[in-house]
Amino acid sequence: MLTVSIYRYNPETDAEPYMQDVQLDTGGKDLMVLDVLELLKAKDETIAYRRSCREGVCGSDGMNMNGKNGLACITPLSETVKNNKLVLRPLPGLPVVRDLVVDMAIFYKQYEKVKPYLLNDSPAPAIERLQTPEEREKLDGLYECILCACCSTACPSFWWNPDKFIGPSGLLQAYRFLADSRDTATQERLAELDDPFSVFRCRGIMNCVAVCPKGLNPTRAIGHIREMLLHRGT
Amino acid sequence: MVTNVTSFGRSGLSDWVVQRVSAVILALYTLFLVFWFAQHPQVQYEQWSELFKCTSMRIFSLLALFSLIAHAWVGVWTITTDYLTPLSLGKYATAVRFLVQCACTIALFVYLVWGIDILWGN
Ligand code: SF4
Ligand code: SF4
């Protein structure tokens, strides 16, 4: 028997959030955490969480499992359960809409700030803007981000200043466009990042690296941005 | 771009550089003093004042003092903007943060002038 402790909060009926303990027979199988949630939802349909692709591509079921952020759909019980107990909480630091569903507005706002699209002021070529294989290689480890928010909501600097610090996810994307040979707005982008909060709130805690379900390294990207700012500023 | 007028250099990059450079200077100064004390196990007033009569030692000390002040300002400013925010203190956050920052700045100024007086006063 697995004891699942779920964070429950329905703002329409509950005065405050509480933890609900449910016993579940997994039949000895090493299920994914999302499967466990589906089984629980079959018993109690009021449990709310986000999900879509169920294979770690859409990034919608980011949550805190036994204290660590991750995607429920690709986290097997064997990886997270200790002493037969699974504690499920919403991603930390964001307002809870209901149960495991959080309001990601501020996270997307930070993403929007870095202008996550190509800016190029030269006339568009007839077919496409070309890159050498080496230039393309620079985007590896950056473009794969699925915006699940596991990293930013594990980052203490983002908890303290979610409105000012862009956070690991947004900064990884900022670097993705700074590193793109087809983007011509590098200087403008850097000018936007040179304040004491946007980038420099990163204190190198590396929680972001520890939790990213895609194995990406936002800390390294932030280091590259810092280097670019240093080159530009000295 | 997030603006802030109370940070040390107004730019994240300059604060970051100041923090690193001042840390290196403070580390060198500390190492020097540790080394000096190891060389003089039974240190007396004469040796200590002899050391500080030397102009290069005074300059090094003043540099370390400036570094300490800058390092502390950046550090305290960071801590106050991390923890004394509306998220933790509600609507009084700005007033509290500003007062704490002012108090720290005044204390740092006093230490600076006091330190210069110790080094170059009579
Ligand atoms: S390395 Fe920077 S961005 Fe990543 S968790 Fe730490 S402070 Fe946050
Ligand atoms: S960097 Fe990783 S953890 Fe962060 S949003 Fe992207 S995929 Fe998720």
C-alpha cells in the first residue's frame, strides 16, 4: 500500500489548504506519478491537476513530489517514493488556483520580457536564413526547454523576487536568442538585462539544474549571459 | 529592465564586478595579516605600530577598508531586497527596507571615516 498525501485547496469551499492522505494499491507496479494521480482521480474526481501529453513533452504536469520539482508523467515511483509515502504539492512560489494547479502568469510574464523570438532587421531572404552546423550547435541545450517552470519555482531568488528576477527558465531562453547567429538584436537584448535584478539575482544555487526534467543547465546559460554583459561593459 | 536607485552602482554588472573584486582584495588582505601574525607570534604594540607606519601598509589597509564598505553595501542591499519585500512584509515593506538601507549606509559611512581617521589620524 502506498500512502499518497495530496495538497488540496478549493478556494470556493476551503478556508485554507490542507493535506489529504489517501491509501492506494499500486499492485506492486512501478507506476509513474501521473498514473497514480489518474487512479486517484478515478476514485475522487474533484482532484485537480494539469496534464496533457503524458510523456514529458508538453510540460503541463510540473509539480513538487516528495519535496522535489519534476514532471509527474516521467517520474517513476521508484525514483521519488521513500518509506511508502508520496507527498504531492503544487509548484512552490506561485499562487495556487486549485489543488495542484498553479497560476503561471508571472512565470510567463518573465518569459515574455526576454522577447523569445528572432529579431532581425535585415531584409528576409527568398527562402530562409541559413546557419552553419557550428552556429546551430550553439542552440543545443537551450531550445529543448518546454517551459514547465520546474526550475524557476525551485529557485529561491525567484521565490523572493518573482516580479523582478527573470528566473532560470526565462534566462535560458534569453541566452537561446543571444546565442542565435540569425538574431541581430544582441546589444538591445543585453541592455535590457544589465540591471541588478533581471540576471544578477542568480546566486548560483543551481536548484534549477538539479530539477530540470529535460536535463538542461540554466546556470551555465546565465553564466554565458554574465560573460556577454562583462564583455559589453568593460 | 528593472530600475533601482538604492543599489551600489545602479547596474547589476557593476555591483557584480565590485563584489568579486572587493572579495579578492579582502582575501589578499586577510591572507597577508594571517601570514604576518604567523611571523610575529608574540606581537607587541611596537611591532604593530611599526607595521602601520609604513605607507604601503596604510594604502593596502585603506583599499581593504574601501573594499569592505563596497562589499557590505552590495551584500546588505541584496539581502534587504531579497527578504524585506511586500511578499514578506506587506504594505510597509518599502518603508522598512528603505530605513534599513539608510541605517546600514550611515553605519558604513561612519566606519569608513573612522577607519580613515585610525589610519591617517594622529
Ligand atoms: S543557479 Fe541561479 S537561477 Fe538557478 S536556482 Fe540558482 S539562483 Fe536560481
Ligand atoms: S529549463 Fe528545464 S525545468 Fe526549466 S522550464 Fe525549461 S524544461 Fe522546465
